[in-house]
Amino acid sequence: MSYLFDPGNWEWLVTGNNARFIIEGFLVNLEIALIAIAFSLAFGLLLALARLSTFKPLSVLAGAWIDVFRNLPLIFLILYLFLGLPAPWRDAYEDAVPGFFPEALQSGRVLAALLGLVLYNSAVLAEIMRAGILSLDRGQAEAAAALGMTYRQSLRLVVLPQGLRRMVPATVSQLITLNKDTTLVSIIAIQEIVRHGRILTSFNFFGGVQAPVLQVFIFIGALFIVVNLLLSRLSRRLEIRERTRTAGAPKVRVAGVEDQVAA
Amino acid sequence: MWVTVRLVAIAFAIAIGAGTLVAALRVAPNPWLQRIGGLYVETFRNIPLLVLLFISFAGLRRAGVPVDAWVAGTASLGVYTSAYVAEVLRSGVFSVSRGQIEAALSLGFTYPEAMRRIVLPQAFRTVISPLGSLIIAMIKNSAIIGVSLLALPDLLKTARVIQSRTFATDEAFFWAAVGYLLLTGTVTLLIRALESKYAIKR
């Protein structure tokens, strides 16, 4: 305990640019997470719709795809794509990256990381979305069809708005997991927060102080806790707002109920 | 593959033990105990497993505590999962209606007795399926232990070593994938069997 709180062991945090260096790494994680979230949500929705399609072969194929990528470890996918992606792909990515992206995201290795994150998370999200859509009463889609809507119209106007609203809590907790999982790309040497932490602790960097491993990684963990707690607070806000909006009148907040929803 | 199985089995035992304790804290009548439980859950649920591994292995070693890679690996995975286990158990306990525990208390059961004999057996049924998903998540998360600095020779690490020796990337990773899908598939089937065994017959 005395080791943990010894001010001498926290001196690295205020020395030179150390704190800034860690936070710069954290920003890379958040950027990777944002890109992966955007693609995973879009691709996940497509997968979910394919899975629910009435055309049997498509639905079976999507189901197999989802089950395989959902049940493989994410780190396995990232490592395999890193080792197995053909070099021309990486070069194509390096050519295609917009110039305003930060330096850490310019490397072709990022393609393997992003592909792995999207393949895994889109499969998980597809399953969540499917459950959200299936939880709707069948009558909703039938009523839409009876009103003369086409399949697309009923999906866009009736089924998706209601189904997607129900899956907000599950989706947000998956996005929190995705945010944590961005640390895994450090395995393939992308310069993000864990790499930066290791650099600080491995040799004399800025100002010649070698930072203690325990404290550096506790600091990194604390950064993640703050951001992820903010995310889950946000989702609770959304839920409560939706509930009051859809119910018409403002409802009294029942203590404890939203905790159970988040669980 | 057996290293993976052993890692998951030990870590699951830790997760169930710690998770039950924390869940008990969170449903305890004392608000301070509830707060401690809540703090534990929010901390370990929001921290990346990889960071936890760094703290428990490299961090403690640098601090002068000689931890073994096995101890650090299973403890990290176990503690990480225990936060999720605690949440699952807590919602399981809440799924049993309050009337049940009030009835038990009025019949003269003490609080721990009522928990053990009335609430927990009923809660068990509702937590089978989420606990099963947690085991599957643990199998997947255990892959992080091998390729991190702990370097335990689990399924993924072995594939990586074979790949770096033979450069047969596709073959090595294909068989590792088969291994993981076999493990997660088996657990899925087992959970489904358990579920139907304990389902309320209607």
C-alpha cells in the first residue's frame, strides 16, 4: 500500500510530457473505437436483416457467418488478419487513408485491427438487433403490410424504429466492450495507450524517469473507467428520455429500475 | 487447448466466488455495503482486461511481489469476469419477487436462511443462460492472456508459435479456430441442456 501511494512513484505523471503522451495514446484508442463503431453498426444491421430474411439460403448463410465470428476470440481475428492479410491490401489502405488522420492510424496494420474489430462486433451487434426486432409483436409488421406498405416501408417506418429502441441498453454495453477491446490492437504494435504505457515504463523517456508499471497502468485503467462510465450514463439518459417521450407524460423515475435494465 | 480449458476453469471458480460475494454486498440491506459492491462492479467492468493483466503481472512484479504468470492470468480473468457475474446474480435475485422473501421472513426464516433456501434456488434458474454466455466470453477472453506478456502456452499462443516457426499461417490459425469453436460450441450445447432441464414445465 505504501508503495502504491508513495508520491515518488507518481512523480512520472507530472514529469515532462508523460501524462500528455498517455492521453495522446488514449485518443488513438477512441478514434479506432469510433471508426469501428460506425462500421459495426452499419454492417451489423445488414447482417441482422439478412439473418431475418425470408429467403432461406441467405438467412442460413448469415446465421453461420454470425455464429462463427461471434464465437472466435477477437484477439484471434486481429492477430490472424495481421499475419494473413495480403500485402497489397495494406498498401491499398495506406493509400486510401485520408491525410487528416493521425499518424498512428496511417499504418497498414490498422486495417487488420479495424477489420477484426468490425467482423467481431458486427456479428455480436447483429444478434442483439435480431433479438430487438424479434421482440416486437408480429402484429406490427402484419398491420403495416395490411395497410399496404411494402416490406421496405414497414421495416423503415414501423419495425426498425421500435425494435432498435429496445436494444439500446444491450448495444451500449457492447460498445463499451468494444472501447475496452481497442487496447488489444497494441498486440500488433499500433501506437495506442497500452503501447505508450509500455514505452514509458520500459526505458528512460522524457526527463530520464523510468515510470513504475503499476501506477502507469492504474492511471490508464482509470481513464477507461471514466470514459466508459460516461458512456453508460449517457445511455441511461437516452432510455429515460425515450420512455418519457413515448409514454406521453413525464414519468416519475423509479429508483433501481434503470439499474436492472442496464444489467 | 487444455491450457485454455484449465485457465477458464480456474478463472471461472474465482469469478463465481468473488461474484457471489459482491452480489451479496449489492443486495445487502446496508447502503454502505451496497456502495462498496457497486464500486467493485463499475471498476472491473470498465477496465480493459489487458490493462488488468499489466497491473497484476508486470505492475506487481516491478513493485517487488513475485507473481506467477498462472496466478496473474487466472486472477485477472477471474476478477474481470466476477464483476459481470455479480451483475447477473443480482438481477437474478431481483427477478424473484419481493413477496417471496417477505413470506419467508414472516415464516420465521432469518435473512441469510431465506436467501439460501428460498431466493437463491429460484434465482439459479434465471441465471443459467447469462452465466453460460459469460463462460463463452471467458473462453474468448482467455486468448488475451496467452498473447500478452504473460505468454502462457494456450490455444492462440501455440498457434502463434507454430506460425512463427513454419510460416504456415492459414493452417495454424485454422486449427486454433476449430479449437475455439469446439470449446464454445460444447459450452453452448451444455447450457442449452441445463436450461431445458431446469425449465418450468408447463
